[in-house]
Amino acid sequence: MVDHDLLERVLRLDAEARRELRDAIDQSLPAEVAPRLAALLDARIAEADAHPGDAVPWEVVRDRARTKVATAKKTA
């Protein structure tokens, strides 16, 4: 149940204070991961652990993305 007096006080805070409060509340709660997402993450981690040589360095991924964006801008 929501304490409406508290809610009214929170809503009177400026946007930055509300964001800070939201972040503090969010950090106080346990992380929630849906079972399907947890299973997918576990599978991807297992795959990465089984084939570490298949990893693509961040710099390569970043450069490929930049190239795709630049190409898309030229054709737009």
C-alpha cells in the first residue's frame, strides 16, 4: 500500500532529487531476472566459456558498428 502523504512529498522534489531517490530505492531491492532470461544468460556464458577464442574484441565491434552507421548515413 502506498503512503499517499509520502508520495506527495516525493512528487514535490525536483527531478534530480526524485532520480536520486529512485536509484536509491532501486539499489535497495533484489535484482529480478526472469527465469527465461536467466537460462539464456547461463547458456550464453557457458558457450563463451566453452569457446573463448570466438570472442570479438570490443574495438572490432565498435569499428564495425561505426562503419555501418556511416554507410547508412551516406545512403539515407
